[in-house]
Amino acid sequence: MVKETFIHDKHVQSGAKMVDFAGWDMPVQYSSIIDEHKTVRENVGLFDVSHMGELFVSGNDAEAFLNKIVPQDISRLDYEKAVYCQLTNKKGGLTDDLIIYKTGILEYLIICNASRVDEDLNYMVNNTRGFDVEIENCSHKYSLFAVQGPKADTLMRKMGLNTHQDSFTIKPAVIANVKLLISRTGYTGEDGYELLVENKYSEYLWDEILKQGREFGIKPVGLGARDTLRLEAGLHLYGNDLNEDTTPIEAGLSWSVPKDKTADYNGKDVIMNQIQNGVPKKLIGLKMLDKSIARHEYEVYFKGEKVGYITSGAPSPILSANIALAYVKNDKEICTGAVVQVMIREKLHDAEVVKRPFVEKRNKVRL
Amino acid sequence: MEKNMLCTKSHEFLEDNGNKTYTVGLTDYAVEQLGDIVYLELPDVGSTFTKGETFATVESVKAASEIYMPISGKIVEINESAVDSPEVLNEDCFEKGWLVKIEATGDASEQSDLLEYSKYKEDLE
């Protein structure tokens, strides 16, 4: 049974092209992926990401419990702050990547990938032994909209946001007379907000954001542009760039793994060992040197030897070049500026190793 | 433009130019479904393909798709300007966005499963 978000019919009526994504019938594009992508980079775009999972974790041991299942140090997370984390398995691999928000003294909100809600719940429940903690899956109660782009803040101010909000914070707010939770986070590399709203207000809010955003050139944006935007920003997609067999260190996420966290967590021994002694494989950014496009699972070669595979690849509408992420063996010669080859339809195509993000992130809040 | 045109169920069109030569391209439905076309790979002039064989690849932002020969033939000309500017397929798939010109190498019976454009459009509904 395919799942639908609360405003599914609106997408269909507006002529969006719909696709199955993680069991949900979702809009992949409304007009054109390239056009929607540029709208987010230049103005503001509105995404329905209600397929994502919302899990509330509460109880006396909520903090200690979360500290057991993610490498980030949750004891440092202040009220109304958010942090990017991964759920690690005992081998240091990733069950999911997610954002944890502290929404109460003993309460946390986890927003996770739609494709991983069931696995995440299973994983969490299996780790609750000895903790006084309650886990509630609220995914069916809320709609989640992302308002992303350089004009997102101006639009939210116009619609009722009355205080400055720092990046990676979450607060109750009233937007267009609707009570909701608003966080200054996103998955595009742009400044922007994510709005968690009760389903009963979602239809009204969606229409109101599009109406009030008209003067800023707002457009609804589908999953197609969401993917190219996150790739340009060098952000990982679970299932492509992250899975149960990749560690946060291999994935280039060391910045989200504190070295001085005292609490033990699943996979900590493997992860700490990799920090000290190095990793067998590493995630690199690639820019194709011709017009070809590297796609998921294509093979990567260096000096005639197969060294890895592409995990994500697409055209970058901003760079007018084709970019990709790949895992390659941890060879120090495969470094920024080196040229590798990607096997595309039985031919090798040159690609240069480049720094990530491919496009400079602009989600640092300017005061 | 639809006068001598036949279509495949895999959304290629075949336009009869007379003298056993044909123009092959993608239908308006195909380019609409693909969305923004960003890359096109065409075969070398002189290469030959049998009916149903992959002869070209088109890529949208999201994915790569193969294009199949509507009939057996030898490539006599390719649309270089479409390779340079693949977006021309979205703009005008039947005229400026054609892919290759071929010389038929099989017999006329190969066209028996191809559909008139109007019938092809009808079947899509």
C-alpha cells in the first residue's frame, strides 16, 4: 500500500510528476528540476517532506539513552538546539542519519529518513534495556514542510516569525496563524526553515506559504531538485552514500563525532580505532571532466585499477558540470586535484577529485 | 510533421524520408516524461544496429535511459547540435531534436508493430 502525504492531492492537481519514494507517492518535479533547483538557490522554494519520520524520545534517561546510540554528545545539546547525528551499529556502520532536536527538559524530537523509520524504531527499542525512556512514532500526526533559499527568512518574517532564530535551533512559533514548530535547518545548503505542523493545518499552510511567497518568486520543489541541491551542498543521502557498512569516519563525517565524548556508544571502538589508525575507504567528491554523468554504482578506476564506486551523481545546475560522490580505497594519491576514471557504459571517463561541498554552503545565518 | 511518422511502444519515432532513409528520434511524450534532458550519446556514423537494439543513451537530471532502434539500419547521419545542446530535445523533439538518420537494412515487415502517431497517442491515454 503506497503512502500519501496529507497534501498529496494538491501535488497531483498541480500537475507534479509523482514517483514512489520509500513507499510514498511523492512529487519528483512540478515544472523542471533545473528550474526548481535554481529557484532555491536564487529565491525560495517550498518542499513537502512529510514522508520523513518524526520520533519523540522522552523520559528520565532520554539523554543517556540517546548518548548510547549516536556518536554525538547529547549531553551538550541545549534546550531548543538541534544536532546532526547518525545511529551507529556495533560495527560502527550507520543505521540512519538524522537530526535530534531538544524540545523539552526530558524530551527530544528525532527527524529521520522515511526509508528508515521502521529500522530506526527497531534499533532504538532493542537498545532501551536499562533506560527509563519512552519512544513514540509521531510520523503520522505531522506534516513537514521545508522553506529553503536566500529569501526564506524574509518570507517567514512576513508570515509571523517575530524573533531572530539561529541556525540549528527549533522553537514553537505561529506562522500564518498556525501554531507549529519551526527549525532553522534544511537539506539544500541554503538558509531556510523546516516547519512541523499538525496534519489538519497542513493544507491551509501549504497554500498560504505559496500565496505569501509569490512576491519572492516561490515555487514548490520536488524530490528531484532536493537531490541535486543536497548533492551540490555535499550532503549525504542515506541508502546511497551511507549504509550499515559505512562508518561516519569513512563517510567524511568526522566533524560530527566528538573525540572526547566519555559515554560509550554502539560502534565506538571501531570508530575511535579508525580516527587513530585510518580508514580502509573514504568518500570523495568528483567533477566529471567531460559531459558524461556518473551515476550510483558506476565503478571508479585509478591508474588502471578498480578502486571504488560512485554513490551519488548528477548534473550540478549551478556549476554547469556533472558531479558525484564516490567511495574509494584510502590511497593518499587519490587526493584533491587527482584524476580518476569512471566506467560509464563500458568506457572510462576522466573525473577530477574536488573538495566538498561542490557549491559553497550559505546556510550560515547572517546577523 | 506527423505525416510519415511511426512510433514504437518504447517512445521512439521513425519518419520516412523516402529512398529507404529514415529519421529517428524521441516522441514528445518521451521527452516530457524524461524532464530536463542534459546529456545525449549517439553512435558513430556507419555503425549498424538491428531492430530493438540500444543505439543511443539519453540522460535527464535523474537518470540515464537507453534508446532503441525502431527498425534495423545503418547510421548515415547524427544530430551533432543535439549532442552539444541536448535541451533541444525538450524544446523541439520532432524537428531540431532528431537523433539519427538511418538507411534501412531490414525489410518493410519490421515496421508492422509500429504505430501511427495518432494511434500511439491514443494508446497513452
